[in-house]
Amino acid sequence: MPKFKTHKGTAKRIKVTGTGKLRREQAGRRHILEKKSSRVTRRLEGTEEVAKADVKRIKRLLGR
């Protein structure tokens, strides 16, 4: 059976916690921030758990 390679694009975007959960940065914090209210940009701070529907697919990309 061949070895599978980690999908590096996914690996850079998603971190795996010690308990095996997947965390990702929220979208919308990179540019065009002037027109977004402070309330919106604060709400987008920090990381969020990956949606349950996407977990299986992303774990396969990460080789887990």
C-alpha cells in the first residue's frame, strides 16, 4: 500500500488539537476591513471548530 501525502494547503490552514478536534481561522479578517464594523471584526477573532460535515474529508487530507 502506498504512503499518502499530507495536503499541505490544508495543513497550513487547519490545526489539530490534543484531543483530535480540528480548528480553523475564521474568514473575513484579511482585507477590506475599513468598511466592516468593529463589532464584526471582533466577532471574527480567534479560531473555530471545523463543521461536522467537513471533518471526515479534512482528516483524510491531513492523513489522519
